[in-house]
Amino acid sequence: MEITKLQALSEIEIFQDLTDQEMEEMDRSTTMSTCELGRVFYGPDEAGEVLFLLKQGRVQLYRLSPEGKKLVVAVLEKGAIFGEMSLIGQGMHNTFAEAVEDCTLCVMSRMDVERIIKEKPQVALRFLENMAARLRRTEAKLEDLAFKSIPVRLAALLQDLASDSQSGDTIEGYTHQDLAEMLGTYRETATQTLNEFKSHGWVEIGRKRIRIMDPSALKLQAQP
């Protein structure tokens, strides 16, 4: 069943305090678009200031080094907000946004964001909460990169991805290259570490599929 823009907006957490009439006003001031898997819909050369509201799917934010090495900054799930919006402390300088699943996005202009922040303090507060949570995750990732080994980081990443999956123990849709980019390392290193986990009996590895066989051992490995 096709989802309407109003339905998409109503399920975004930052708008949960708005009345039906206010949601209809939001519906008139936003646009909704879909992005197919693999589409890069935002890049460093984009000039417009817009805010994206992710209704469905997953989006990967990443940067490229001068040598072309890819570093995943964040993988965003449904309900996330992001975009080049200096007004609310969001920055996407030198950052690409790519749909890693088919996505549904609502898009707001800077003018519309300014208006709703001024008129709806509760929405402004949820913007701040969202930004604070993103900052905490970024700081944690920087700390991991600086102080934790690849096996520790990979074990923690697998735990996080498994907790977000429907089954709770099976991770699907990620290649070894995807995992390496999320860890800030090389594919060969990620593959070698996964094979070590497999040899210990902690995981089973298939094509774009990892099943956690020993969650207790993986949890212990994730501790620095």
C-alpha cells in the first residue's frame, strides 16, 4: 500500500506532539520522495539547505579521503533527521548520503524549519535531543577508532546490527566491504577478523548474512 506524506510525517518522532491540524500544515510545507537502493542523493557539491526526515529504509552517510578510501560516518535508521542545516547544528560538509535500502524521505526547506522551530518549542526541543544523541554516537565512534582494536570494534558492531534486526541474531544485507567501511578499516582486515570469529564458533557467515551463534562470547569480545 502506498504511503501518504501525512502518514510519513506522523510517524517521525520529532513531530509526535503536533495536533492533527498542525500535521496538515506540515504536510503542505514538505515534499516526499523515494530513493532506490544505491542512489547517492546528497553530495559535497549540493548547495541547498534542506532537512531530510527518513521515514523508511536506511541511509549511509560517508566521506571519501583524497585517495578514495570510504569512511562511513553513520548509518541512519527510519525516524532519523539529517541534512545540511546549520540552523540546527547539522552539517554535511564533504559528506555523501546514499540509500542502502529503498528509502522514503520527507524534505523540509530552511524556511520551513525556521518557522516550525519558532512556532513549536516542543519540536525545537526534539531537534536538540536528536542532535545531542547524534553527537554522543559520533564521540563514541571516535573513541572506538582511537582506543579499541578491530576485533573489539567488530564484535560491538555485530551486536548493534543484530539488535536492530528483526530476528535479533541474524544480520542481513551487509558485505564485508560495508562492515570494513563502518569500522574505518580495510575489507581484508574485516574478512580476516570475521573468519577468526567463525573459527571460534561465534558466528556463521553467508552471502550478505551473518548469524551470531554465541552472543555471550561476542559480548565478552566487545569489551575493551
